[in-house]
Amino acid sequence: RPSMAPMSLRAWVAAVLGVSSAVALSSARAPQHHHARALRPPIRGARGVSMIGRGDQGDSGDSARLLLIRHGRTEMNEHLSRPGRSWGSKNFADAGLFDTTLTPTGVKQAKALNQRFRSLDPEVDLLVASPLRRALQTAEYAFEGVASASTAERMCLPLAAERVFLSSDVGSPIADVKGQFSDAWKFETLGESWWWGAGDGDGVEEPYIEWRPEGTYCVRGEPDGPFAVSMRRNNHL
């Protein structure tokens, strides 16, 4: 959308995010051929890490681009990729891998993306990531050494986190996360237990009714009702 300022883009960012992603909002300084009329198919920024770009066709200084970046490969991705362990498979069992981090492969993917960003040198105005460690890791690796990203505002946004399906979608207490990532994410603005199911008032009706495929789970899954409420909150950012 043309003539859209970064502040007004925030609500749009939160509304479209259904996965833990690192997000970059940038001005139109980057090369023209990276603009698109609408959402395009993923751009392969690095093997296994995809980006989706959005922008307008013009070159006006008040245009903006949005990049949605899928986090790199994680411990849970590795587990679910093994035979007989995929989501919904017979006798499925949650591995109990809470707030999983990137594997060496995932780190390599994010660093490969970083090389592309360094070569493009985009002007980044805002970085958004969910408080899940895999998203924060991807964001920091991908934008390390990118000049404008070092001074860009950073937003740690719980509404950008994945819906709670498995243990890997449960977050870590902010006190634990703060020591692992840059203070620029402003963790102090978040509640200590920010994820769904961490406290009272999550909108769970008792008795809880399991809605996920048959299997063994470590945590309750986030029901449709509370998830829909969270998505509506995006309109008020």
C-alpha cells in the first residue's frame, strides 16, 4: 500500500503473522526490482529460509516494504521430520521441546540470509519478532552487521507468536530471555509469562476439550476462541 508510514504498518504486520517470524519494515531506498504489486511467492533468501516481500510499484519516498521471514530450522522441526513422528501421525507424541531454538542448520540458514541482506543494504526502519527464541535468533543472525538495522526500532510482539499447538510453542519467562538477546527488543514491556496458557484469564472453558489430532501432548492446545480474540487485538495495536 503506498503512502503507508511504519507506525500504521504495525497493525498490518500483526494481522498477517500466523507463525513465529522475524519481520523487517523498510523504506523504498532498496533497489526497485524488489518491489511488488502484491504479496509475491517466497523469495529464497537462504536455503530453508524464505522471505515474502510487499511493496508498491512506485519510487515515492513515502512508500514502504514489508518482509516476512520464516525462522530457521529448529529442534522441533528436526524431531517432526523423522519417520513416524510427524504431526498427526499414528501414536503421535509431543517431544516436550519447550521454546525450541535453532539447530546448527537453522543458524546456518539465518547467517546465509544475513549475507544477502548485507549485499542489498536495505534501509530498515523497524524489526518485529515474536518472543519465541527461534524468532529472536533468526532476527538477530539475519540482520547482524546490516547498517540500518543496528539503529532500527525493535518490537518484541507476543501476537506474532505461533498458536500454541505443541510444547515448542510455549515461551520462556522474560527473565530467562533477556540475558540471551539484545536489550533493544525492550523485553521490559512484556509480561513475565506472555504466552497463551501461562496464566489466568486465557479464556479456557472448563472442562478443556481437546481439539488437536489424537496423540500425547505436553501442554493444552490454544482453542479457537482465545486464538480468535488474540487476532482481533491486532486491530488495536
